[in-house]
Amino acid sequence: MKNLLSLGVIGATLIAGSASAEVRDIRIGVDVPYEPMEFRTPEGELTGFDIDLGNAMCAEIGIQCEWVVQGWDGIIPGLQARKYDAIMSSMTINEQRREQVLFSDPYITPPSAWFAPADVEIGTPSKDTLKGLTLGVQRGTLQDNYVTDMYGDVADVNRYATADDMVLDMDSGRLDAAFLDFPIGKSTLLESEAGNYKRVGKKITEPKEYFGDGFGIAFRQRDKELAAAFNEALATLKANGTYDEILAKYFGED
């Protein structure tokens, strides 16, 4: 028996895990640029781990993905307002967000890390070593919540709309340290040609109340069948080696 799925306003129908001939594009919200997760090539084309994996999952399901660029501050409201049908933009799964959206299975679990100019001596990050410093985070992220709760009483926390804005202040010497997803900090700071930076301390994945269960695709709460279709596609890509190929393309040994 065929299991028919109505996707409401997007007018899509998935049949037994595949899309019918009449299916319309699935719109996916994404915030750029956050290399290597999602960014634009010099020619302006969207690429990155999230983009390639998302396109591969859509191909496995049998649908077309249309990527909609949306600033992070409004990315969940945009989903609720039906600007797009899912979010795949390095969004950490946590309990606070579960109250607003339905998550897919985790598709990657990157750590966070502290980054600082190479000539800044901080030591292992703690309230003592960060006291009186100016710290950078992206507004509304788990890193913002973590730094605000753990160090907001001893340090100045500057919040930025984008990681690029934060990097500009790092380059200009207005920040002593920044706390970012490690892959983003690695590409924007450690591999930057404009500055000389280092990672400070160990990569961080705990406590779970801040760092959650990895990155997931976010859907509206009612779209359970759509989330299930993406979960099935992700499992298939992991089983057939496609996931590992995409992972190696952007992260190598990391």
C-alpha cells in the first residue's frame, strides 16, 4: 500500500519515500556565509557541507531543493511564516528549539572552540583567564547562550549578526577572543589570510544543555512525514558511502 503524504501549502506529495511527478520544489532556509558549512563560491554559487548534503538527500527522496538565504536572527520565524519548508543551516538540536520546530536526526556533531589572536596569552579558558576580556559570539546561537551564562558576569560579551562581522572586529583588535563552531572558526580564523589566529583550549561539546545533540534539519512541527523522509534519505546516504564522500570533501581528517 502506498503511503501518501500531503505537505499542505508546498503542494508536495511523497509516495513511499519518493516524490511524485507533480512535486514542487522543497524550499530550505540557510544562513550564509559560514564556510565550510554553507557559503558562496567566487561565482556566487551556494555550496558547502550543508548544501551538498541537503541536495543529496533531496535527490535521494526524488525532489528538488530550492535554497532560500535568510539571516540567522529570523531563520526560525521565517520557517513558521512559510518562507521555506525546512532549515538546514548548522542548527544545533536542543530542548529550547525543540519547543519551536521538529528536528531531523542529527547529521553532524561538530564541537565549539575558543579562538584568539596568536599573540594573545589567555591560557585555558575559565572565569579567571577570561575576566575583563572582550569576547565575541554570534547573536542567538548556542555559543551566545554558553558564553553569556558562563562568563557574562566577568567579561564583556559582544554579539554579532554574522560570523563575518565578528571576524572583522577580531582583525581590527576589538575582540580578545571569539567562541564559534569549530569548523567555522577554523575556516574563518585559523585559515584566514588577513590575520594570525590560534585555537585556545580544547574543543568543547559539553554540557548538553548548551551544545545539544548535533546539527539537525528543522521543520514545522506538523511536518512529521517530511522529516521522516529526510531521515530515511540520510540513513541511505550514510549506508552507501555518499555521506562520507561529502564529509571528506569539506572536513578531511577533521
